Amino acid sequence: AVCELDLKWLISAGWTDDFDDLEEKHAGATQPLRHARQSLSELSALVSSAPENPVLVRMCYSGIITVMEAYLADIFIRAVKHPSVKRRFVESYEAFQNSSKKPLSEVFNLLDSLDKTIETALLSLSFHHIPTVKQLYQECLLVSFPPNILNDIARSVIIRHDIVHRNGRDKKGKHHLIECHHVNQLEELMHV
């Protein structure tokens, strides 16, 4: 027998969080992954539209690292909402390990503010800093990244930093020559 549930009133009341995982399962990808793929596709199309424009090519290269950073942050922040991951994060995050000791009478105040403390800490992190991301993902999500990919991404992050903060030049003033194929290689690396 077919059973059909009318959930319109729940959805219209804003109770959609409970159904996000079902929607993602049906779609075959998380919302952050779909956003990242869409952004990478748009950057690829943009760079292909004007491969002779060096400023645009550099900005697209930089944009790919920004997409990666947003994706890594979205996935991690979302995962930390689960109690077991939250616990691993609180127990392993270095800034939390060095905090001052409080009397036991303060435990409930600390628990009441824990989510806000975690949120503040996560929003202050740079998810393009590869050593930080590697450590957080390994300790909290039990995910390891292939070292060769991390090395390539780390080099690309440095180039992105030079593009954003030095108009495409390194610390010695040498200009990074970023061409369309470099953008395409970086985009392919993000899909690995």
C-alpha cells in the first residue's frame, strides 16, 4: 500500500531542517557540495569566456581556492553540530585546551555558552590554511587527505595569497604567470 504524508504545513512553518538530509540523499550530494560544484562550473565558464584577460584569469584562480575554503568550512561547521564530533572538537582544539580552569560551580554556565564558543572559534578559523584543515579533519572528522593533493593545494593557496594581497606577485616581486590551463588544473584538483 502507498502511504502519502502531507507535510505542507510543516514546511510552510519552516520545519525544513528535518528533511534536509532526505533531500540531500535524493539529490546524491550535500548542499555545500552542490554549491561548490556550481561555483567551480561558473568560474570555469568565466575563465573560458576571456582566457586572454590576465586579471580575470588570476581572479578565477583565486576564486577556486575561495570555493574550496567555503566548502571545507561548511562541511566542518555542519559536522560539529553532531554531539560526537562536537566533543572531539572541544577536546582536541588547541585553543580550548589552554583555557583557564573554572570552578565546578561554573560547569552549567560553560555548557550553556558552549555552542556560541564553538561557533565563534569556527568562524575565526581560516579554512584555506592547509595544516589547520588537515589537523581538524583528521582529529574531529577522522578524515585524512592524500598528502600529494594537500601539497598541491598548499602551493595554490600561496599563489592565491599573492594574487589577493600582492596583485599577483610573490614576496620578492616576481609576477605569477597564471594562464587558463592553470585554472583548469586547479579546478580538476578540487574535484579529486
